[in-house]
Amino acid sequence: MSEVYFQEAGSGDPVTVLLHSSTADGRMWDPLWPALTARSRVIRLDFRGYGRTPYASPVPYGDCGDVAALLTRLGLTRVLLVGASYGGQVALEVATAHPELVGGLVLLDAGCGLPKTPDLRAFIISGSAPGTWPRCCRGRGWWSWSGPVTCRAWSGRSRSPT
């Protein structure tokens, strides 16, 4: 596995892990870093090929696996994952593939491009009564943060929301 660059500062629980968007690196969190690290232990990282993490990988890899490996290496469980855009997608993948590592999720504009895995589909549909749309897809006017096309892709459903 390639070494993923990360920074950590602060102390306390819960440990917050910041995952950047696909158009940035861990430095996108600079404006929030002082306030967050004053309150708790915070970790931010650069995905492979971004910022200070080289891409170098002779074998297939996934950012989800890299995040899970870093958390495991640091001995962390039940972290709060905060992901923006692509980072939110990775956070959701980590939560579904490694639920033992995640205590909470904050997803910022993480609405499209998620893989249609059975685990993710079950996660999105959970909590919804049979025949209804997942809570993430319901809202007023324009549907919450996800939108109808994304909800259909995630859940495999083809009808309109109720």
C-alpha cells in the first residue's frame, strides 16, 4: 500500500477525519482547521495522486481502502467522517464497507457517482417503509441533496417518489 499523507492536531473525542473533494486536497480544510482542532482531534489526508500523496500504485487500489487502512493503522474506531463531494462518496463507502470504523458521517454535496453496491443500496433503502423512497430522496421542491436521477441510480428504483 502507498503511504497516504495525513496531518493530525488537537485532542479529544470524537476523532474527526476530513476527506477532500476531487478538485482539492487536504488543504481545502485550512479555513476550518484552527477551529476544529481547538475542539477535538482532527485528521485530514490527501488521497492518492492529490497534494502530498503520490499516485505510485503498481496494483489496483481504492480510496475507501486507503482510508480504512489509515484508520486501522492509527488504531481508530468510531470516527466522525466528514467528506466534501468526492470525499463524501469515499466516506459513505467506508461507512458501508467498514461500519466498525465509523461513528458518524457528515456528507457535504456528496450526491452523485456512488457505486451501486448491494451494501450501499441496503444502507440507502434502510429505514424506508416498503414501497416508499429512501429518506435521502424525499424533500420539498428539488429533492434534498441528491436529486431524482441519483436516487434511481443508488436504489435501483424506477418510479417517482411518494
